[in-house]
Amino acid sequence: MNRIAVMAAGCAIAAAAVAVAVVSVSAGRLPQVVKGGGALSVAFADAKTTISSAMVHKADSYFHGGIDMECNECHGHDHDHAAEHDHGAEHDHAGEHGHGHFEGGEALDPWRWINRHVRAPEKHVHLDGKESVEMMPWFWAAVRADPHNVDAWTTAWYVAYKMMKDHALAQRVLDEAKERNPDSLEIAFTEARFTYDGGKGDSAATERILENALSMADRKCGGRFSELSERDAETCRRMREYLADIRKPSAAR
Amino acid sequence: MRLFIRQAKALVKLSFVELWRRNDVFALLVLAVALMVPLSLSSPFGAAGASRYLDEAAILLIWGFSLVIALGTGSRLFPPEFESRTIYPLLAKPISRGALLLGKYAGAVAASWSALLLFYALFAGSVLLRGGSFSSELAQGVVLHMAFVALAVAVSLAGSLVTTPSANLAISGIALVSMFFFGRRLPEYADAVSAPLSWLVDLAYAVGPHAEFFDMRQRLIHGWGAVDAAVFFAVLLYAAFYVASLLGFAALALKRKRL
């Protein structure tokens, strides 16, 4: 038994060593290998994206005070999810839950009644202010799993800058995001917004960043903007609007 | 009655000694330390002050480890006795099969609870060291977790009398872990699939071991407060009923087993 276990462990280590050696020796000759991602990229290419999304989802549940918003049993009310992200309100839903009583359908399903009361809080509280730091480890894990998850980077920046009001942290997130995603238009746009807001209206620097980003988009599609992805095209449109807005005289804005 | 208590006491002591002598708990503790220490030393993006993710990781480890211990302890109660034929001198003591089953089950649960309480004591210590505090939901969480452990031991004990040890561990583990993570969503899954499969999902929802009822992790991590007393006792009642049913089934299986 012990001999089999030792042989299995030996085979696993040897297989891992061969995989790492193949990847490192011929990294440039393997088109499927994502450069810079290491052995993890080879083994779990799609899994990394899924894990990263799951981490962002977890951060979202932390924002909602631990409630999984995709789980119907975990919150018994309708939400305007987009609107919620702009406030740190506290709702008292105790009345809505009909706490301690069977609701429609629960009389026939006691399991649902138990789940609703064990897994749903009496109050729906959002993270706000400095407390929002609780979300940062999940964003960190998300971008470690998939450094090209631009949504994770920009949301982490939003949490640090807008919610925590921690400019230094927001700057660190943005710097790392740029380093990992030098071609991302969204991150460039985020940097422009940060430069304008954080720099108290430094329009010259903001214009420079936006113009660079727009030329990058131009290079990406060879001048044919209709060939940009829907997401990039939308970012370009927003960047042009932003650029036009900051070029207006301050009285006209 | 006095004889039964004496027999049960001896069996409980035996299970205790067996679990702690096997060093599984210490191996799991070392693993927990190896996972938690680097995690607690990290500061994501250089931001200080986040602690809920540490609590979440620690409690998830406690759940995982307690399940491993409960399933391992429950599944090892009878098969080694059959294999090494020590069941014959054991039953010749004299002790009835029912008393043997109850005594062994009580011993396995007590031993698993002792490991669980050690894990929670270490968790509480780590939270207090970080300057955190607890409220009433911790006590409820621990009690419900203990009820879950009792249920998991009963599941693996019953399984050990009708299947092989490896199959039992696999089936019990899959059933409990699946219910823990997806149990509450089974009605949604049943609605999403067609007739014969939806009946199976509905059946699993109706009779499967609802491990998710005992999961107070989010309440502990995010400070939601304690659950209603009515709900709390309903979950305990569910556990008691489920354990009694499984032990009844195990007693029947043991009674019919050809030794």
C-alpha cells in the first residue's frame, strides 16, 4: 500500500516537472500558451476565468453584507441591483420576510422555510466607507486568477477610490492593472477619470491619457473603428464624450 | 440500564482513544496552520484591515475537516470489526447489537465533537487575537455544526453496513457536500429539467440530508445575528429525526447481517 502511494506521488511529481519543463523550454513555440501566465495558464486556461468570475461574485456578496444575490432563498425581495451600488443604505426587511411565519409556498415546503430563515439576514446592510476593504481580498484573488479580468480591476479601483476614499490604494490598483493590461481601453479610461477627478481637474494630463488610449484603439483596429469589439467601441465612445466634455470651457460644462 | 450505560461508556472511551491515537486531527491542524498563516500574513493590494475573508477561510476549513473526521470515524466503526473478526468477542460480552450500535455511534459523535470544539476554540482564539469579538450567533453556529457532525457520522455509519468502505465514503461525502452547497437550489434545478429527472431531483430534495440547514457561516462572518429560536429548534429536530431514522436503518442492517 505504502509502495503504491510513494510510486503515485513520484509519478505526479515527475509529470508536473515534465509539464513545467516543456512549457518553459518551448514557451515561444506553443501558440496556446499565454505568455507570462506560467504553468497555471496551461493547465487551467478557462478555469482561471471561471474562478476569477466567482471571486468577483463573492466580492459582490460581501458588498451585500454576505447575501448571494443570485440565490432566491437568500433574500426575499426584489432589488434594483444597479442602483444599490451607489449607496450604502440599510433596509429593514424584517416585515417583508414575515419573520417566523410560513409564507406563500413555504407551508408545503418546510425545508424552504428553514433555508430562508437560516440563510437570509433580517436586515440587508451594504458595505460602505472603510468597511469596503473587506471586498478587496476577493478582487485581489480574482485578478490573481485572471489578470485580464478588467471588470475585477476597475471594480477594485472603484471600491478603493469611491467607496473607501483611499486614493493611494486606488492608485496602486490602477498601476498594477495598467502593468498587467497595457492594451486595455477600459483601464486607460479609468486612469483618465482618476487623473481628472483625483487631480482636481487636471485636464491636460487627462486629455493626454485619453488621446493615447484613442490612438491605441486606432492601432488595434487599423483605423476601422467598426471592427472594434462592442465593448471597446462603447469605451471609445465614452472616452470621446469625456474628452469633449473636459475640453469645454468650465462655464459650459 | 446501568449495564447499558457502562457498556456505552466503554465504547465511547474506545472511540475517543481511537480518534486521538490515529493523529488525523493533528495532521489536519498542521494543514490548517499551513494554509491560514500565509493567508493571514498577506495584505491584498497593500490594503490593511480586511478580516472577513480570513474568518471565511477558517470556517470553511473547519467545515471541511469536521466532515472528513465525521465520515472517517463513522465509516470505521464496524468494517474493521468484521474484517478482523473482533465483532465475535465483542458481541459475546454480552452486549446486544442495538447497544453496540448506539454505543459506537455515541463514541464516534463524541470523538468528532471533541475535534470540532478544538477547531472552534482555535478559531475563536485567532479572532480574539486579531481584536475581533463574538455575539450569540457563535454559540448557535457551534451547536448547529455539532448537530451536522452527528448527522454525518450517522450517514457514514449507516452506509458502512450496506456498502464497501470506499463506496460508503464516496457516496456519503458526495451526498453531504452536494447538499451543503446546492441543497437549497434543488427546487430550481428540478424546475429546469424534464420529468423523469425532475422527479429524482425532487426526491433528493425531500429525503436527502440537508447539510445546508446547519450552515451559519455567513451569519458568523457578516454578523447577521442569531436565528430565530423556532428555526434553530426546527433544525435540531430535523437532525434528531434524521439521525434516528438512519440509526434505525443501521440497526436493521446490522440485525440482518450474517456474521
